[in-house]
Amino acid sequence: MISNMVTKLLSGLMTLLLGLFGPDEEDLKIYRRKIGGSVWHSCTRCKYWPREHFEETEDCPPFGLCPTCVQYEMQDRRFSGR
Ligand SMILES: [Zn+2]
């Protein structure tokens, strides 16, 4: 049980360190849209993030971005200072 907590703590720390010093995720950004849908998602934490039957692009869609994903991204930017 304690080792479980330590593992969680360590993986959390790694995520934090990777976020600070790792490769810039902007370069790896992927947008997904459900096939037949009109909304693009950019955040894997979005509850509408398509996991099957989707199309994918690396180019930022000019419109139709999911508001939930935009909100997540704004939060991320605030926390990482970007
Ligand atoms: Zn979304």
C-alpha cells in the first residue's frame, strides 16, 4: 500500500519534470475529430476525446475546436507559464 503511494508520487513527479524539461508538446499536437463530426478535440483528457472512428491531423483547425479542450489548454498554459 505504501509502495503504491510512492509509485504514484514518483510517476507524478516524472510527469511534472517531463512537463518542465521534456520536449515541447506543441510540436506533437494532434487534433482528432469523430468521423462525420464537426468538432475537433485537442486534449486527451477531454471526455469527448475520440478513441475510435476518428480522423486525425497535426494542423490546427481554423474553427470547430471543442470548448472543453480549449479550456484544458488554457489551464495547461497557466500552470506551465507559457
Ligand atoms: Zn474536447
